[in-house]
Amino acid sequence: MTLRQLAKQILPPFITSLLIRAARGEGRRGAPEWEYVPDGWSHVPRGTKAGAGASGWNVESVARTQRAKWDRFVELMQADGGTAPLAVYHEASTLTNDSLVAHHTFMTYGYVLALAARAARPIGSTSDRLSILDWGSGLGHYAVVSRALLPDVTLDYHARDLPLLCDAGRATIPGATFHDTDASALGEPRRYDLIVASGSLHYHQEWRQILGGFATASRRFVYVTRLPIVHHAPSFVVIQRPRAGGYDTEYLGWFFNRAEFLRGAHEAGLRLVREFLVDERPHTHGAPEQCEFRGYLFEVSR
């Protein structure tokens, strides 16, 4: 007998319902953290414009929350003289270095980073230099992760995010280059050895256009990870209300059908090198299919 079955037998139905809703992330108003929206990108979340799901990130509560946790994030990433697990999930309400999701995500990223650094090394050179564009960077967490994983590699770190997060990031990592427009990040003469989009591509309605920009701006590798994937239903749109993490906002995002996403990447000029599993499986109220997060390393096929 499962715990849910036992609870239904010994607890009043009202209490059982509250417990189930809490486990699924439904708040006091009955609105779940993740919810299917049948009207798709025409739905207008609070504080955003129609068709602009990513703009829900450009609010002060997101920047303020990330700034408040930044020092603790860096401290944990450097704990025990740099020997502690790299397992800090920076969007958690309380930061620790024992998140299996973060550890798996960062160790996988370490493989991608090492592959890109090796490919970018000039023939005959004994030193590694790597240019990175972190798409949807927040304050620049992947700059800290990259330096922890490959401390001997010289990084030219570029970050693309919305204006409020870029302003906060410039104060947090003075040596990084922050771009608050697509044209600045992807336009001529910008070229990168590796473009990383971690937990960010699905917030863009025109994701195929973004992937095309990645294929043009990357010298070789594009890594898209923490991407919500379904296998049977066509791609659909959900709304996310991340109040548990301290973000007083809501935004739209895709749940991608895997075959549709890979076809779009191929049409953008990207060849799949390897697929990765990411152990994130949020429950989404009313969804045609529950998602699992995955990662995809691509190589520019031109």
C-alpha cells in the first residue's frame, strides 16, 4: 500500500486533498506552480505582454532573490577548499551543496565544457582559452561553475539575459560581458566556442529562431539543457508560478515534444552529438503529458 492510499484511508477527504495539492505545488489560492494553458501563447501572465513568456523574468523580485543568494552560492561552490560536491541548485529556497539534480547537471556540463575546450585549443598551443555565451544566464552562475570545473582554462564569458538581471550581473561579475538584447549577444562579429542555454530556451515562443541564431554564432558547440520534454503529446504551453523560490512573477514556457524539438534543431543547422538525462520532473496540473527534463549537445553542421 502506498502512502497516498494509506492517507486516503485514515485521513478526512479534505485533509487528504490539501496534502495532495501541497505535494503538487498548489498554493493557497489553488493555483499550482506548473499548469497547462490551453490557449497557449495568447495567454497573458501577470506582469507580461502577450506572446512574451520570457519577459516574466524581468521583474525586480527575480533579480533581488538571486542577489540575496549569490554569496551563499559562491561560498558553497568553493566549500572545503574546492573539493565539496558541485551540487548547489541556485533557485532553491535554501541553498545547500547536496542537490542531486544540480550535481548531475553540473557534472554533465563538465563533460561538455571539457569537450569544447579541447576542440577550441589551437594546434601546438599548451593553454586553453574558451569563449562561452550563457543564454538565460541570471547573474552568471555558470561562470562560477565553469571556473570550478576547469580552473586552468581562460574563460571569455558572455551572458545574455533581460535588463534587470544583466544590471545585477554586471555588479556581481565585473569581468563578464552581459548582453541585454539578442542582437548584442548573437550579432556580428560575435562568435563563441560554446553556447549554453540551461533552463532558458523553453521560455521563448520563437525558439526555432533562437536556435538558428545559436547555429550562426557558435563556432562549434551548442548545449541546450534543463529542457522540459514530452514524448507522445505535441508540444504545448504551460504557465509557471515560481513563488516557492522567491520569484513573485509568472511566465509561459514550452513543453517540447522530443521529436519536434530535434527536428527544429536539425533544420536550424545543428547536429545532435549526445542526449543527457536531467532528473527534474515537475507535476503540471492539467497537462496532456507530464514532462521530464533533458539536455542536448549539438554541433554546428555547416
